[in-house]
Amino acid sequence: MMINTLLFDLDGTLIDTNELIIASFTHTLKKHTGRDYSKEEILPFIGPPLIDSLTSVDPSQAEAMMETYRSHNISAHGTYVKAYPTVVETIKKLHELNFNLAIVTTKMTDTAKLGLEMTGLAPYFDVVIGLNEVEHAKPHPEPVLKALDALGQTPMHALMIGDNSHDIEAGQNAGTKTAGVGWAIKGRDFLADFKPDYMLEELKDLLTILEVE
């Protein structure tokens, strides 16, 4: 089956924001709860919408914590954010080969675009579907289907690539093929449990899967 459309999660998939996210959660939780959270405690917060993670800590402070988190996250982008190995050159080649490319993320669209700009990926993505553009976040199929609609494409010829269970399930729920990334912070084995069609060891593996290299 020919794939002509590639939908990517952003954080943890194309750009390495793991330390930024952990630092932002650490700062926010310390400020609002007075407690130092460990990395192990923070890992489950990575992937779901921010409001869901913070509500699970303290519903009464969730909105205030979101403001603190976003302020820290945006101000620290330049310190932490970088593209994973082989990402920029692979995305550039896929763009040159006229694949349809989109970002499907649980970040707000503006923050996602900031990350794309800082890593040199912005020119290759005309479609960025952020949390503020949908009613239902991944793993609901809505964000994937909205990206496909914006590209004028169908699930039949699309592949959803991500580092978290939400990405794989969103693709499956929308009817696309799916690929997990072996560099996921939660681990390759965690992603494998969700049975993606492919598992990438580095992003340039896509070129082999798509038979363009």
C-alpha cells in the first residue's frame, strides 16, 4: 500500500524536548505544591494534554499551574530544544520528494511552531494541528483526521509517527498505518505493546520503509 502522507508527533519524536518538559514540570510542581517531584513521577505526565496531567496533581490549581508551566517552557526553549539525529535531513528529503507532511501534537499550535522554527523544521510543515484546534486530543482520531483533511488526503495512504501510546492509538483509531520511535523516553518496549506497524531506530528509517532510498 503506497504511503504519500506522513503525520508526525513533535515532542519526543522529531525534537528532543524531554529535558525541557521535565524541567518545566519540576519548576511548576515545586512552585505550586512545595514538593520536589522525581523524574520517575513526572514521566507519566509526558504525552497527555497538559491540563489533564496538572489536574491529576491538584484540580484547584490546574489553571494556575498551566500558566507557570507555559511561561517556563517558552522562556527555556532555547536552552533545551534540538532535533533528534537524522531528523532535519530526513524531513527535508521527504519534502523534496513531495510527501504530504503535517504535525499532530498535544501542544498549543504556537508553541509547536516555535519548536519547529528553532530546529529549522518550520519550512517543511504547512499543516500543524495543535491542541487548541481540536475538541478531542489524541488518542481520539480527530487531530489525525483534521490534519489529513487539511492536506486533502485520506487515512488509507497515511502513516502516523510518534513516541507515545497516544500517537499510535490515534493513528489506529483514524485508520492510518503507524510507526513508533525507538528513542521514546518511555522506552521501545512500552511502545511495542501498542503494536505499531513499524518501529524506527532513527528517523531516516522512514526512507527505507517508503522505498525512496
